[in-house]
Amino acid sequence: MIAALFAMALQATAPVQPVSRPAAGAARAWLGEEGARLAIDPACHVTDEALLAARPDCAARLARGETGVSLQLAAALAGSSPQGSARALAILERAIAAEDHSAAHYLMGALLGTAERLPPDYARARRHLQIAADRGNIAAADLLGQLLIDGKGGPRDAAGGIALLDRAAKAGFPGASVKLALTLLQGRRVPRDVARGLAVLDAAQAAGDRQAQMLRVMATSTKVHNYQLLPAPVPAQVRPQNYSVIDNPRIPPAFGFDADMQRLHDLPFSDQAVLDDLARRAPTGPTPLLYELARRQSGVDAERALATYMLAKLRMTYDAARCVDPAADEALIAWDRLVGPDLAFMTRWRGDARYRAAIDAALTQEATLPGDAEPWWVCRAGMAAMTAAMGGNAGPLRLKPRDSWPALRDAARTALRDLATDRKNPPAPPSPGPASKDPQ
């Protein structure tokens, strides 16, 4: 996502011209009227400050806080390293102080509000995006709308978020129509409004949006059958459920993402009461709670979030190892995808002291936790369990012998411990993106 956000702020057709994507008129609509005075000079487009220093005119313009030069260098630095990302924020702050351009507020909000380059600061991101959106920046409206709906950085504002997404959709911002329609059709974070959701898709389809066209067909199809297995501690409670495209869960429930977990995941992200409750329950509860805890901690304590994520990976590795069906191993990938958007910044910490400290903390905490709970949330992941449940005979969990569990736990711990010192093969980072057809 961040590459597209940078392109939104940086693309130009010629020196000293408004940013344009794909045309100057469209770009001005997305950036607001200020887009008409945003100058991008290719001569100043360099990847670091040392190169810029060799171009005195460009360096002087950067020192004055000229927005165009600042955006170009900030984008390059943000893509280089954690230190570069921090320096990019300082450059943008200077540009905002000097010229207060909405594009600088937008890029600042994108860096702080997407968690792709830096630990997220959603409250600060909302403030900058609000300024840009109020001035007509449609890209900012699109991103801010999602933060409001998710309740990131402040209270959830469903009505405000929908209004911003609607503005972005009507302006033709890429992906905004589908995002808005899905939000309305699913009704997970906002009141469900099927009629309005379909109307949004119809308008987007009429404008040539092929993704909207495909979603419109799937959203109204009665021929789509997506059976998922809902796990439970008691076999009699295990049952299959048929989902549509719209209400399809984020990841298969057989990996622990059941209806209760979906509701928890959809609660406002920055709600302190939810975070406190998770911190209390997650260590000794089903492992999916640890993933959700790590995701929410990312907004307040990045290093603690990384340690919790490592603990979740360790526990899920042990959980899956105890299942007879090897399909349980796929839970590790599924949960990485779910939490990835809020923890993607950690990929830039691999190999440094923070990464090793997080692994050490995870190992220390895991040693204090019980290891005898049956991993019902993940051991019904394969087709054999689905077939049995469809036939009304879920049966007991198929687990490896209990006398093998201590060795399996030790193996999981050893694997994580080894990775703390293996810079060539660091722990697999979360992968942003959905694990199902639902991109929300």
C-alpha cells in the first residue's frame, strides 16, 4: 500500500507541474486545490541527503521546507530503513511548518497510519489526514475514513468514516468504491446497509470499475457455497456453516477465527478496555487471542507487540504440531496475514537487538504457561475433520500422543531460539493482506 501512497503524492508529468495520476485534473481533485501549486522537480529526485547535498539549489529548497522537494526525499528515505523513516517524518514536519501543504499532511498521515514503515501512531495520523481531507485531499479522505471505521487512533466514527469513503468513491479514487460497498454489505463495523452497498457497486460498475463489477455479481449470487468448520471444545458443538462471499470470515474458523473471534477482531482497535481484557485472557486462552493482542499492542507499544507476536507464533507452532492432520500448520500463515497490516513494520527490525529481545521475552513468558490444553481451535483444520462434521460425526480431536507433547514443545522453543541468532533466516514476518475473499 505504501508504494501507492507515495506515488499519489509524488507522481508528476513534467517539472514544476502539479502531481498527476493519471492526469493533472484528476490529481488536483484528489490532492485538493492546493495540488495546483505543488511543484515536483525531477532534478531534485534523489534517494538520500548526501546526493541532494551535491545539488545546492535542491538542498537549499529542502532547507526552506519546500513541499515538492521534501516529499520526494521523504518518500525515498521512508523506503530505506527505520532510521530513514524517522528522518522522513522530520522532513515532512519542516515542510508542514514552512508551507503547510495538504500533500505533506497526507504523506505524514500515510506513514503514521499504515504501519508499513514505522510503528503506527494512529492518533497522530488521524490529525494529519483530517487536515488534508478537510482541504479536499481525496487520498487522505480514503485512508482517514478507514481509520475512523476501524476505531484506530480514537473512538470509532462509523458515520464520519462512511462519509469520507463515499467522498473518495465519488471522486473515483482507486478501490474506494469496493471498500465502501464491502463495509456496508458486511455491517461488521458500521450498520449494515445492503441496498446502499449494492448502489455503490452499481455506480462504480457504470464508471468502468471491473472489481466492482465482479463483486456485484458475487454479492448477489445464490450459487456460491463456502463451507467452513466452526470448531469448539466439545465435539457435539462442532458444526459446518455455509458462508456467502460477503460474510465469509477473514480466515478459516478451523484455525480459531470463529464467530466470537470475529466479533472481538471487529471491536474498535484503540479501545483500551478491549486491550486490557485481552492482556488478561490471552496468555492462558486459545492462541488466537495472542495474535489479536499483538495486533492491538502495535498501536501503543511496538516492542511489546513484537514480543507478543513471537509468543503467539511459538504457541501456535506447538498447537499445530500436536495435531495429527498437517493441515493445521497453515494456521501460522493465516494468522500472519490477519495481523500483518498492523505489524508489517517489524520486517524492518529483523536482525537487530529489538528482534532478539522480543524472541527472548517470548521464550521467557512461554516457559511459564501451561502446555496441556487441547488445541481444539486448530486441530480440525483438514478435510477429514470437515467431512466428519458434515456427516454429523465430528468425533474427538485427532491429537498426537500426550507423551510426545513435551518434546514437541521443546522443538518449537528451540526453533524460535535458533532464529534469534540466525540473521540469514529470520522469523517469517506477518504478510499484510486477507486470507480469504474478504479484504476488509
